[in-house]
Amino acid sequence: MTVFPAESARTVLSPNRRSRPTFLLIGCAEMEAIPLPPESRFARPIVCRNLGNVVPPCADPDGGVAALVDYAIRVLEVRDLVVCGHTSCSAIHALSNAQAFQGIPTLSSWLRHLRSALNGFDFDPGRTSQAEIGLQLAEANVIGQLHHLHSHPAVLACLAEDKIRLHGWLYDDATGAIRTYSPEHCCFTEGAVVHAATTAS
Ligand SMILES: [Zn+2]
């Protein structure tokens, strides 16, 4: 087996630099659109979609997400990595109906990555409706998956060298608006409504 050094991998795997993605978006498979904010650094995504916009932690690799993260960082050299959840996420609803999925072992197993992300999560007692609780869980899942991203060595190394930026978004399926996570304030803030969104593929 031949192991290519990093520069050779860039030549082999990404020959067409004109179409090089500008950022990695890890989103939920059921999102009906891929949000594209107007900033040029978010012009062309390389997209990883799975149920619940999951980033399995490095110690529990699953589904090839880690390989795509490494590819995006080390080969495509993207500078922005986004975990994007959405407001009507079935994976979030599935968490509270685990009994219904006991006959689907692959799904039950996959949901462990959401439980891990939500470990230690505290409900805001001010949010009492099912919709509010679901929104709060979707937000917490984005934050938890960002924590999972931090477990990957390539991400840690690039963060230490200030080569990449991590972002948490929550896409509103009804309005197209993005709320962005602010680590400084530990909350999501209202963002611009995103009009330029690609249709799901
Ligand atoms: Zn979803």
C-alpha cells in the first residue's frame, strides 16, 4: 500500500482548485435547504449530512465524519467548519421516543452520539412547551457536536495554530434564518435571514 504524503494527497484528491469548497458544513440529512450566508467565506460548502448533524467523538468513530473533517482541513484546507442543526429535527424528537426505535438497532446506536452531545445538558425552566424544549435541545446538540469536533486531533492542531474557525448554526426551517452560537455569551444570537439556500440533494 502506498501512503501519500500530505502534498501528494492534495494533488491527487483536489486537482480542480477553482471549485474548491470554502467551508465544511456538517448538517442534518433531513434539512430541506443548505443555508449559505452572504459572506464569501461561506460561498461553497463541502457538505456532510447525517441524522442529527452528528460529529462522532474521536474515541467513537462512526459514519466517516472524521475522514471528511480531516479531508476538508488537511487536503482542501478549508478554514471554516460549521455544525448546523435545524428547528424541526426528527433526531431530536427521536431521543424522547427511544422505545419506538428499539427495533432499528442502527438508529438506536446512532442516537448515542446525540445523547453524548447532550450529556450534562440542563433544561431552561423558562421554556416549557414541547416546541421550546425541542428548540433548546437542537441548540444544545449543536453545541455538543462542536465539543465532539474538539476531540479530533487535526481540529485541535489547527485550532492551536489559528488555522480554522468553528461555528455553530441553527437553521429555522420555517423562515430560513440562521441563529449563530456565540461561545463568549454561551447562547445563540439572531442572524440574517438567508435567502440564498441550495435545495437539498
Ligand atoms: Zn434533523
